[in-house]
Amino acid sequence: MTEQVVEPETAVSGQKSRSASPHNSRPLRLAEITPDGFDRLRLPLSEFSRVLGGGIVPGSLVLVGGDPGIGKSTLLLDVAAMIANQHGPTLYISGEESAQQIKMRADRMDVTANNLFLVTETNLTSMLGHIGEVGPALVIIDSIQTTYTEDLNSSAGSVSQVRE
């Protein structure tokens, strides 16, 4: 028996392939593809749901961006409460504001949701622990640019940190 090192397949650019499809995939006509019944988390915010194609797809990642102060955190707190009330536990992770600041905003918005959990955290490993503890239907990280992992020697929010 001989040991043989197998190198991971790389894309043309030299980076590892990050394809969502298995390596034995083949081109298919659009009409041949079935959507496999993605059950979206629907929201009463019609415009937000429309932009997301009818709601939030479980397991998906959505990046909400915009200028400072336009209401991203307020919108996401509202979404978090709706998902918590309709679909189960929701975890809102804040890296910029204290729990008290978010609670004051929730009170101003008249947000009530027994299944909405809040934690202030910026360390990715700790975030993953909280996600495992709560088992949420939705996780909101506000803001991704404050998130870091100790495995990388770069500042929070840098391209390498966010990519990881």
C-alpha cells in the first residue's frame, strides 16, 4: 500500500472551487431543473419579501447595505421580530450597539417577540456557539464589518475576515 497525496481541485484562477454543485455536474436546460421545494420564510413586508424573491430562503445569506443612518438596523430588527413571531427563534447579534440601545429601539418600534434573542458579540467563534445554543430560524449579524475570527491576523471587517 502506498500513500498518495491528493490535491484539492482548483479553479482556473488557482483558488479552490466554491461551486455549490457536485463536481460531476452537467449543464441542464432551465426547464429540467426542479426548485426542490425551498420553503421561504415569508414576511408581511411586501417590498422586502419581493426583493428577496418571496421571502428568506433558509440557509441563504443576505447582505443588507446602505449609507449610515438610513435605517438598516431598524429594518432588520423589525424583520427579526416578524420571523421570531411567525417561524421560531431568531438571533440578533450586534457588534456595534449595546443590548440596551437595541431594546430602546425595539420599545420605540413597539416590537414584541418572545422568540427574539439578542447578544452583543464580535468574535465569530462565540457567535457560532450562540447560534448552536439558540437554534434559530434566522440569524442577523449587525454589522458584518465588526466580526472577526482569531484564526486570521487581519482587522475586523477586512476582506479576508469577511471571506472567512
